[in-house]
Amino acid sequence: MSIAGLVILFGCLIGLLALIAAPIVLALLIVGSVLRLVLFVLVLPFRLLGAMIGLGLSSVGWLLKGPVFFAGLALLFLLVALPLLPLLLVAGAVYMIFRAMRPRSAPVGRA
């Protein structure tokens, strides 16, 4: 038997093996896809429930985080406005003095 004959025989053997294995591999791929789909459908309610619980917990977190954020913002505003308080008091007093010094206008439409 020559080397060319062995190569042809080996090629035919690999082809026969591929012809036998291809339907089995294809069937296994189809079964795997169907099982994956069935498992996805079975697990879907639990995934939706988990998503809803996660959404609820995150909204509770945002609900608790919001007032804390605004309290911190108010504290920063207070810390910035506190040194300006004497200037605001002086400006308010000057405004009240100038407003009191202004003459009153006569009422309109009185007969």
C-alpha cells in the first residue's frame, strides 16, 4: 500500500466520521438551544422579581439619599451665608432707614 493510498483512506475515514458526527452535533446544538430557552422561560419570573426588588431598594436608597444631600447643601449654604449675615443686617437697616425717609405718595382715586 502506497502513501497516496493511505492519505486517501485517511481522508475518507475523516469524511465518514464528519458525516456521522455532524447530525449528532447538530442535534445536540438544537437540544442545547431548546433547553436554554426553557430554562430562560422558567427563570424569567424570578429575574423580573429580582429586578423589581432591586428597583424598589434603589428607589428607597434615593429617597433616603435625597434629604441627606439637601441637608448637606443647606449646611454648606448656611456656612457660606453666616459670615455675610452682618453685611445683610447693615444693608437691611440702611434700606429701612431710606424707606422711612421717603415721602408718602397721596392716595389715588379718593374723592
